[in-house]
Amino acid sequence: MAKKPLILVFWEDHLGSSEWTSIQEVQSDFKPAVAKTVGFLIHEDEKTLKVADTLLDDGSVGGVALIIKSCIIGEYKVLRKSL
């Protein structure tokens, strides 16, 4: 398997509610949640990052998150060299 960089990504997640809520609460209190994902960058294309939290020696991965680039507010390499 090719070496994969270890990254930290801060991204805004969507929010939803199934509760009865006043319009005023929706206007003032509903904000995106800020998520933090740490893992190995498996794939990147023009719209997404695919990050896995586990790599196995046989080339398989686990705990994959697909993060939409338009939601990313920060991205950092954790290590200078890839693992």
C-alpha cells in the first residue's frame, strides 16, 4: 500500500432536529456543529476527502469518513512524513 499522510480536518457538519422548535430558536440557535476528524488521507478528489482511522498491512482500511470539501474550515498534516 502506498504511504498515506496522517491529517487533522476541522469541518462544519449539518444539523437537524425532529423536535418542535420556535422560529426564533431556529434563527438564533441553529448553527453548524464543528467536527474534528483525525486519520489517514485515503483519497482526495475535487469535492471530497476520504479519511480512514485504521490501516491494515493487507491494504484494507476501517473507519472511513467522507468529508465534503466545501464544509472544511481547516486541514493540517499531523506528521511531516506519510505512514
